Amino acid sequence: MPKRILQGTVTSNANAQTVTVSVERRFKHPVLQKTIRKSKKYRAHDETNQFNVGDMVRIQECAPKSKSKRWEVVERV
């Protein structure tokens, strides 16, 4: 089964080797047919601490690195 890849914006890099990435998705409401934006935050592993707040990055699923980290940063977009 392939690993999921998401794209989002780094919102925090305060912790060592960790960034918080906000991923936004858009979809149509099933009844109102209005486009809705929802966002979710993911904590991702950043081995070299190279990403800063505001960077667009791609994150990929991985084996658990800690209690809250299940994603790792793949590249800057």
C-alpha cells in the first residue's frame, strides 16, 4: 500500500527535529453544494531543522517516530 503524501504550510518549528504542518483540503458540502475549506495540523519529523515557518512542504507517512509524529518532511515545494 503506498504511503500518503500531503502538501501544507509549516506553522511552527519550535521543537527540535519537529515541524507542525497545516494541511488544507477543499470539498463541496453534500447538501449545500458550497465549497468548504478545512485544515488539519500534522507534526512531522525534520531531521536537520532546515524548514522555517511559512515554508510550503510535502510530508509523507512513516512509522511512528514519537508519541505524536507519524509523518516526515520529504521536500520543500
